[in-house]
Amino acid sequence: MDCSPREEITTATAVHSPTSTSTGGIVTAMDWSEDGVYDVSIEKILSSMREVPSGEHYLTPTELCAYDDMATTLVVDAALSFTTHKMNHRRRYIKTDERRAAAHVMDEFVKNNDFMMTLRKIFSLKSVRAFLAHQTDNKRAEFRDHLLRFLQMFSFKAGFTIEPCNRYSAEHNQGARLVVTRHWQKGDRIDRLCGVISELNPAEEAALLRKDQNDFSVMYSTRKQCAQLWLGPGAYINHDCRPSCKFVPNGRTASIQALRDLRPGDEITCFYGDHFFGDSNERCECCTCERLGRGAFTGIDENTSDSASASGSVEGDSSSSTTHAAVAAGAAATQPARVKYGLRDTDSRLNRPCWRSAIH
Ligand SMILES: [Zn+2]
């Protein structure tokens, strides 16, 4: 609904004055008056937010990469105090002083879960205003929704959260993992956790993906015969050969469903594919491979492996006396017999002759 200019000015003034702050890189009340049209547009977008956004989106792969990088910088990195995965490693998304401001905003959000206030503060950052300055209102709303998806990680109602993880060498042993914070039953959908999907054509793959740098979350749909970029909070779900959950694709997003009963502290893991970590996942570093002495742990002394198992590295095992063979059988049972979606062995994909020339 369009508003008259008088109504727009009134709305912007009434809303922004009490929420403006001089903390870090957040603009002051004076700054808000400099570009009132922009502020009114943003305020309309923020005031129409839904705490749990629609699963629908119309982001192109390029937009999804940029929005995801910006959102993870503002929410996840600010909360965890280190830089997590990025699609564009060379781009500097926010200024140094705004990193401190973003960290402060996230500290507050973790305590009060005030989605609207948090969005207002994030949208007040000068880097965010510059990022959105030439975007349409529809795209700004999509960015708002992408932020909300990540804020769910710190919501009291979400039933899961994100925490640092130093297990995986591919992340230089500084990554993250998702864990549940309440009991979930087998078959439950973790409804505030989603993956965001955007289909890639060969030209987009060549333009956006860099081998071993940002191809960490590319799925291949055998049904659609195309590669897909999977980002959003779901991209923080680690692989396990005996996964606790599975992805359930639904158009442009995917939900996450529990494959067994989960207890607080259990990690949310999914099965990426049979050959994601080399042939037959020979380089897999997951907890199950550690327990079974498989993948990257093949040939490691059994006593070391047993010690790791005893420490509880495999989540959700009901019996500590379960034999390796029985666990292996369980792993096979939880892996889909016919995988419609699987993270592709990206080395093979990017070295394919027909695309190699476009990438290099
Ligand atoms: Zn494994």
C-alpha cells in the first residue's frame, strides 16, 4: 500500500528516533534524516517482517552468495567471533568498527530475542545501507528474510543453535556445527532451520565457484540434472556417515528432518553423498568414521579409535557396547538407498573437460 509523503515522514521519524544509537558503526538519529526516502522504504520492509520468514525466495545464485556472505558476517561471525565460510573470500562486507557494533547487536539479541530491534540495528549499519542502496524493495525484503533465517540460530524457540567446531581440516579446524537444544523425536522437522537453494547453470558455476575455496555446498540434483547452491543456515550442517538428520528439499528451500530421537547437545548432521570426501569418502573426518576407523581414520590404531568413541563422539548411540559391525549396519540403514540429492565430488565436477576451460 502506498503512503502519502506526509505519512512516510511521520512514520520514519516516529520509529527511528527512539531506536537510534551511537554505538560503534550504528548511525545516529541525525544520520537517519539524511536520506529519509531510503529510511521510509526500509521501515516499511522491517515493519512487515515475520519472525519465521516464508520459505519462498527468488534469489539468483549471485544474489544468494552475496546475501549469505553479508548475513553470516552480521549474525554468525558476530556471535562466534570468527569468520565462517564465505562464497567470496576477497570481499570485505563490513568495516572494522561495524564488526564491533554487530557483535554488540548479537550479544543483545541472544539475551532479548527482539527480532525487530535487531533488524533495525543491523539495517542501520552504514555498510548494510550501502549494500542495499541500489537494491529494489523486494530484494531488500529478501535480505531481511535471509537475516531472519540466521537469527533463528539464536532464538529461544528454535530448538537448535550454532557453536564452534574444530574437527575438520578442510575448514582449517575452525568451523561451526549445529546442535539441538531440546529433545526432538524421530521424524520431527526442525522447523526454524532451513537450507536455501538456487540452481546453477554451467556459466554461473564457472563464474561463482572456486575449487576448494567456496564449493563446499554445491548439490547435484539427479532429477533436475543440474547443480544447486545450498546456503542459508543449513550450510552449517556437517556431514556424518551415520547422520542424525536428512535434508528434505521443498522447492527453493530445504527443511531438516530428524532420523532418530535427538537429545540436547546432539549434533545435527546430514549425509552429503557417497563420494563427497573422495572415493567412498576415503578422506571423511566425521565422528562415525573416527569411531569405526574408516575414512580419514583408516589404519589408525584401534585403541585410539575406541578412546574417541568412549568420549561420546558419536551422538545418539543408545548403547555404548554396540559393536563396530552393528554401527556400520546402522549407518547403512540410515543412508538413503537411492539418493536424489547429494553433494557432488566437486573435484571431479570442476575438472570436467567441458567446464574446465571456462573456469581457468
Ligand atoms: Zn564419515
